[in-house]
Amino acid sequence: MRPKKRLFIGILGLVLLLFFLIGGLVWYTSTVGLSNINYILPYLVGIIFLVFVGIVGIGIVAIVIALCFPAPRLYFKRLIRLAIEFLYPAALRIGSWFGIPKERIEASFIEVNNQLLLSQKIELQNNNLLILAPHCLQKADCPYKITVNIANCHRCGRCPINNLIKLSEKYKVSLAVVTGGTLARKIIKELKPKLVIAIACERDLTSGIQDMYPLPVLGILNERPYGPCFNTEVNLEKVESALKHFLERGNG
Ligand code: SF4
């Protein structure tokens, strides 16, 4: 498992351990009060707590197994999602206590999400796949409104949009350039893809992956040589290798 993924899994494990310790302490101290109401109550509350911790714990173990031994089918999908959804906000908080930048945790989350997706068998045809690119990939001084219609790009090649269009034509998949989450959601509603390859920064990808669930979203981080949201770049090889991965499986 690469270090980037280990970070997220490590923090999830730590959150679960803290949750178990604090929850156990609260349960233990409240048993006196609860047993005054009914002697069965402390046991009942304790069992519910243990079942919940157990379910989330199995989710984390399932993530680790899926990451270490990629298999064509991913088991315990719901438990994995529950573990991530439930523990992610706490993971960010605990990461900040240890001085781990939020961006690093988000990047690690994206890696884990991608690996889990790549280990699944997703049935796809070309028209089920959408590439969502951020507006900041377009040259800032380009006058053409490509968010309205990607065909407005004059293909001058000064920014990565031209090559993304070439990729979308080569693999016959949809491509859209969006200014934010609202437009992204609108396009997804219209096109109804079965899988999205999204290009964005750590923050937008993390929130996009979570907002779009259960729609699978593979995240590819953009590169920001001039700072955030300005003339950004993307590694096209990563986009093409994701396209090949999903389309070869779907068509094979
Ligand atoms: S390739 Fe050229 S025309 Fe197309 S969006 Fe980029 S700068 Fe504008």
C-alpha cells in the first residue's frame, strides 16, 4: 500500500480507536444511572455501541483488504462507505491535531477512493462515462465560453482542453467543463453517466466524490504551477489510463 493511502487508513483506525475508548468510558460511567432505570439497559446500550463499532471496524478492515489485495469484486461495499462517511470528518479533525495538512488527508482519501474503484468490476460502455474538467484548466485569457458548450473551444492547443477533447473523441466519451459543483450536478443529471472521471483540486474532488455517492467518481488531481484556480494543468496520461481501464473492462 502506498504511503498516501496508508495515511488515510491510519487516521481512520486512530479515530475508531478513540471512538471506542471514549464511547466505552461514557458507557461505563453511565451504567449506574441506566441500571437504576432498568438493569437490562446498560447491557442493551453496550451491545448497540459494540455492534456499531464492530460494523465500522469491519468496514475499515474491508478497505485495507481491498487495498492490499485488489480483486475484481469489492465486498462489504456498504460497510466501507459507512466507515468512510462516518469517520471522515473526525479524521480531518484528528489529522489537524497532529499537524497533518488537510490537503494531505484529502489527497489520501482520493487515492483510497480511486483504488477501491479500480478494484471493482464496473460494466461500462463509452456513453456511460463522463470526464468532468474544471474551468481553471482553460487559459485565463481565452475568450471562448467552453462551459456553455465544449465545442466552442477553437482547439488552439494553448491549454489542456484541446487534448482532453482529443481524448474524449478517441474514446467516444462525454466531456464537460464546469465552474463548480452546481453545474457538475446539473450535467450529471442530464447525461446520467455510470462513472465520472473528475479532474479538480483536493477539496473539490473530496466533496464531489462524497456528494455524488453512489455514483462512482474517480478523482485526478490537477496541477497548479501558477497557484490555485489559474491556468491549471492535468496529467493526460492519468486520464487516458483511467479511460482504458474502465472501457476495456466494460467492452471486454
Ligand atoms: S485550447 Fe485554446 S481555444 Fe480551447 S479552451 Fe484552451 S485556450 Fe481556449
